[in-house]
Amino acid sequence: MATEKITLTPVGFVKTKAVGREVRHRSTVSEIIFRGKLAEALDGIEDFSHLFVVFWMNKISKEERKTMKVHPRGRKDMPLLGVFATRTPFRPNPIGLTLVELLKVERNVLTVRGLDAFDGTPVLDIKPFDYWDTVEAATVPEWWRKLEKERSEKRELSE
Amino acid sequence: MATEKITLTPVGFVKTKAVGREVRHRSTVSEIIFRGKLAEALDGIEDFSHLFVVFWMNKISKEERKTMKVHPRGRKDMPLLGVFATRTPFRPNPIGLTLVELLKVERNVLTVRGLDAFDGTPVLDIKPFDYWDTVEAATVPEWWRKLEKERSEKRELSE
């Protein structure tokens, strides 16, 4: 099987004041600064409320990219799973994919809420969210529902 | 702004008998053949019903990647929009993102339904679909709703 290499140039970068764990808060507001000459490629994006951001997790090392199995969120009480069965950043191509809310468009800068990417992260592409991107009755594993339940309970406690 | 290049190696390839327009049918069944040594990275994927496939649209030329504006689906009666406001394959980094149904997992081969990628397309990553990937009340533009309405009417006629 041919495994020729693919070369990409970022279309822009993430700008955020969030650091460390703050980056994962759903309320975090960030900017995506596109290369200036791409401003016109954003025309019309303002009519969508949500976008998928496709980004490159550039802090992941060459060694980490060789990871085959992980416990979800590092939790040893969770099953040991293949990286493709999780959203871990440790994967052969550390591409991030996050659904964000679009708050503002100004020339080559998008302001978005909910992007879990560090300051300086290269952005590869964005995709406007539409109704082909979702499914009403999706199945997720038991471990996923358990982690999600814990997360929402923790959120209630902190409110 | 630094625009250092990013290099990726495909994790696998699409195998499909669909050609031309068939590729866009939601009922199209394809295989994703992962590199053999990545088989264990798929462990646990079978507990998800749906996945996002992130792929590289390798038929798009260097010139086509410079496209800034398009009419959605080439329709001149639709507004002229920035490529990022559409899902056109003509974009700076021709990355495809499609939600598919997972039908079968056999070692390093996933069988999926609804992947609009040609035979031989390099796959960059897959992401299991979970409830963070969707939003209940998303806004889409008027032109999107119009195209979608036409599509569903056409589908009804052909049934």
C-alpha cells in the first residue's frame, strides 16, 4: 500500500488567553486568525451558527504519535482502547476536530466559543456545520456515557 | 505569521466500487483499509455506531486549492460564497470530513455507509461520533435550506 506523504500549510492559527485546563472549558472564547489573503474565503460564513474546526495538535511528539492504546482521559478504571476509538490527541496524525459556536466574523478573524486548542495551534480547515453532520440516534459505548455522567455531575456541583 | 509546513502519512485508504456521482449517495458502502500495524488502534471502535472520517481529497489540483469563492454545488443561481462557508472540495487544504455509519469491523478494515470519497482516497484520521459533536439548534443559511429542500424533493420523486 502506498503511503506517500501529504503536505499542508496552515490556513491560520488559534489565539487564546486560555492556558492549561481552561482550554477544555466549553465556555472558552478564542480567535482563529486566518492568513490575510484568505479573508475573502470566509465570505458568507456568518450565516452559520456553528463550525467544525480542523486543527493540528502540534504539541504531540513523534513518539506520542506511535501510541496504539489508551485509557480514556487517562482513567485506569476505564477500558484500554485503541486510539481511534477515542478522541485522545495521541494518534498517528494528531488532527483535532471540534464543533464550536461562531460568535463574530471580522475580516480574517473568527471569534468562536468552545475551541479546545492551545494558543498558537495551526488550523488546517474549517467546515460549516449543517444537518448532514449529525444523526439522531447514535450509539456510544458504556464507558463514554459513564465519563459524561461524571462530568455533568461535577459541573452541577460547581454551579 | 509562521506558516511552517505539516507532513502527514495516511492511516489508510478508501476502497469502494462506487464511481462518479454514486460516491455521493448516502447509501454507498465503502471500506477503509488501515495500515496493518494500526489494527490494534481500532480496538473498541465497534461500540460506536457513527464516525467522522477525515480524508485527503487527492484529486484536487494545486490550482484548485487557490479557489477563494464558489457557488454552492456550482449553481449560478446561488450566492457566490467564500470556500470556507461551503463544503466544496476546492479549498486551501482539501480535507474531507464526513459522518458515516459503521457497519462492520474486521481487523484493520472498517466497512462504512455514507462515505463520499473515491476509491484510493487517503484517510488521515477517524473520530468516533459522540454527543459533543452536535448541537440541537444550529442555524444554516437560506441557500443551504433551499438546496436541501430540492434534494429531498428529488429523492421523493425517485422513490
